[in-house]
Amino acid sequence: MRVGPLCGVLVGVLVVGVVVGELPPPDASYKILMLLPISSKSHRNVFIPVAEALAERGHKIVMMSNTAKPMNHPNIHEFDHGVPDFNEDNINMFEARKQKFGGLGTLNTILPAVARKLYKRPEVMKLYNRRKEFDVIIIDHMFNEVAYPFLHEMPFITLVTGGMDHRHSAVLGNVLNPSYAPNFLTDFPAPLSMWHRFINTLGHIGLAFYWRNWVTVPLVQKEITAQFPDLPPLLDIERNLSLALINTHFTISKTMPVLPSEVEVGTMHCRPAQPLPQDLETWISGAGPEGVIYFSLGSVAKGSSMPTEYRDAFIEAFRRLPHRVIWKYEGELKGVSDNVLIQKWLPQQDILAHNKVKVFITHGGLLSLQESIYHATPLLSIPIFGDQPKNALFVKNKGLGDMLVWEELTADALVNTLTEITTNPQYTRNMESVSRPLRDQLTTPKERAVYWTEYVIRHKGAPQLKCPAAELSWVEFLMLDVLAVLLVVLHITIYILYRILRAISAKIFGHQKVKSKRE
């Protein structure tokens, strides 16, 4: 829902007041360690609202990351671990998307290298040796098995930055059914056909097995074992998980069953609009009735790494459109028309909240999707890698906009699709119909994140949250042993019945044969 700048500031103050004021004061000032050694800037942006909300309540936060930035809050200390192997600025996502599993295979080289080097950093080992001084550890659930040694014999929480992940949910004992629950990378229109259910089942099993049991985690485990030979296996440490804060909400994704240990905190980073810089406000306000198109590929996929044919298609399409365009692009760009404004950095949420902005062209990242729905701005999704195709399909199926694929991208396709989205009011109405229930919540996502984090601390890891299914093996969970016994019993029963019937048949028909011979 779009609001004016002044109203947005007032609402923002009220929201902060709810986060800080509705919860009772904490029992004590806790020490909280946050770990995201393998993380993109967008993942860090999910952690920051939690860190700031906890810090506002007097807790002391230490954060180790690979994307550290100066923090203004005195209760937050963030440092960069200094291992350079994962640097998103050096990753070309347009090249990565050509690889299997959306580029995830590159992590099979990066993660073992980080695991090998991380604990050789003096500052990291100093933090590791004093880890038990902290009351709880919060860790990014994705790609961060390298930090699991910190979690040994410690209560810990995962922040599920990418939304519901079937692999991670299974760790807590909530095994999602592939008949309707999407896997991490793909989704299909509901209800799923038999073929889609078959493919989805393979995705559920294959992705989990590939990552956890076959390739990725075993490679990391080898490096960790070499340095910590007495440490339990990483996946055994993971089973001690107390709570998952999931970056999603049932109004903006497929509704899934959740356990008490799974708390939805999606859109924590979203906020009401703040006043735009004067140059941007002037540009947007002067757009006329056609309005503005906003174009950004997020923090990882740089516009400057876009293949030339796609870049030229955008330049040509924007030249043919009557709208003004704001394009986040890192570098100089020649040949753009006068209706295009290019900047290296932009206040995305403040732009999306402006009532002159008609559509957001995006790569389909989860945070951008959440911001668009929060501010009710229709979308044109052009997914690049990871879970973005799944997000783009959600946009299309819900009528929140449309999607294109890079291989079929042309100036004509862009002009036609953008014209449809900006002139058809149904997309805005659909966005508003999703945005309203998203905002209609009894408590704020930040408040839930703070409450449940403190809950885990107060109750010493909160073992009462744990589902018994988390302790079962796959054989026990799927009742394969019980089914095997039932099959044996059934086989024996059928065999006994067969022998009885054969004996009765032999007695009856054998007697008849003897009688007929006598006659």
C-alpha cells in the first residue's frame, strides 16, 4: 500500500514503537552471536533487522560475516572474517545460471576452501574459543555448514533467509510433502499433475541427497574433521537446532504446515517510505501520467555483467516506451535515451512506494519480491538463478505481474509486456489484494523474531519446541520397518491360506476323482 513520504515516516515511527514497546522488558542483557560466513548482501539484509531489534532491547550482538559494513549501533559489533573465496562481486550470475542446479555447483569448490582457511584466522579462532560466553547463536541456514563447529553444545537458531526450504524443514522433523510443497529451486502450477509430482519428488530427494550426503557437506566435513578431529559429524550437530526464523509469510507464498519451532518472519526488512532525494523525487514526479518503470537486478547480479544482446534489448525497449525509467546500473552505459535515469545505487523501497512507479523489473530475488508486495508495485520478473524462477512463477500465477526468460528476451517482448502491465489496472488490484493481508498481522515480524530468540535463551535451548520426528531415521519416519513386517505377515498369511485351500481342494476334488474312477 502506497503512502506519502510524511505519512510513511510517521508509520515508521509507529512500527518501531511496536517492535520495542509491545514486548515486556527482557530478563537480562543477553550476548548473541550471529554467523553468516558465506552470505550475499541480500542475506545480510535479513539479519540486520533482527540484530538491530535485539540491540534496541539492550542485547549485545557480535556478527561475523563476509560482507561486513560499519554499524552505527553501539550494541552491535560486526567484523569480516577475511577469507576471500566467496566474493559476490567476483561472481558473474549470468555465467553461473548456465551451470547445473542454478550455479550451486560452484560452491563445491568455494565451501571446502573457506572451511580450510576460516579457522586459521586468529580473530575467528578467538571468537570460536569464547563461543560459550554467548547465550545463543543465530546462523544463516544456507551454505554455512562451515560454521557448524561454533554450534557444538550450544543453543542455536537458524535464520532461513531464502524462505521455506524443504531440506531445512526436514531437519526439524517437518518433512514437506512433494505432492504440493515446492522444492528449493522449482515450483509448478497447482494442483500438480502426476508428472510434476514425480519431478518434484525427485527434486526433493535429489537436492537434499546431493547437498547433504553425497557431495557438498561431505567435502566440508573432510576439511572440518582435519582441524577438529574430536568434533561430532556436522549433520549431527545440526540436529540440535532449537528454532528456525523463516523469511516468508503465508500470504506471499504457498501455505505450508509449520511446527512451533518454525516461525514466519518474512518482510522484516520492509519499511514504510521515507522521503526521496530531491533529484529522484523531481524525476519521478515529473514523469507525467505514464509514470515510471524501475529496473534493478539486485546486489549480486550486476547490470554491467549482462550480456550485450540483453542490454541492447533493454536500451531499445526503453527508447520506445513513453514512461520514464530508473535503471540501477554499475558503470557507464552508452546509447540510452533521454527518458532513462541511470544510478549505481538507489533507495529501492522508497522508489517502490511512490505512486508514480508503475512496474518493477526485477531478477526475482525474494527480498525484492517481498518489497514489491509490501508496497503494492506490480512486477516484471526475469529470473537468473537459484530460487528466482520459482518466485517469478509465483508472480505470474498470482497475477502480480508477468515473467520473461532471458533466452527469449527481445525489445518487442519487453515493450509488449511492460505496456500490458502498466496499462492493465488488474495487476495493481491483484498486488493490493495480496499486500493488504500481508500487512494485517497481530504482531510485527521483528517482534516475533525478538520474542522467540529471547524465548530460546530463557528456556535454555527450548527443548519443548522439538518435534519427535526430528530424532527418527528415514526408515523409522517412513515406517519402512513396519511396512516390511506387515508385508512379511501378509505374505505368510497368504501362503497359509493358499496351503489350507489347496489341502481342502485336494480333499474334495481328490475324493471326487476316486469316486468317478470306481464308477
